[in-house]
Amino acid sequence: MSDWTSLWYVWLILLNVFLLLFCGITALCVKLCCQKKRFPVEPFSRHPSDLSAIAFDSDSTPHSTVT
């Protein structure tokens, strides 16, 4: 078997895996800490909605030509 110290690429892969795990755990902790400090926000704003209606006339030209 080869000596572990001569396999530098294995150590590089392990270092990358541990760095990714560390960054993921750190991001999770920061996310959880920020969620606890936030004030509850209302999900929907209560602004009046603009509604528009389109009126159809039963005696319009396309209807009278079909019937």
C-alpha cells in the first residue's frame, strides 16, 4: 500500500468535503439565528384590488350574424 502522506489528492478531496460541510453548517446556524430575531410580517398586504368588468351585449354584431 502507498503511504497516506504521498496521496495529496485524497487529502485535497477530504479538505474540500470538510469545508463544504463547515460552510453548510455555518449557513444553517446563521439562517436559524436570523429567523429568531425577525418580527412576524403579514404575508399579504391589505390593499384594495382594482377590478375591471367587461360587459357583453347579446345583440352585438358578431352574435346577430351567427344567429
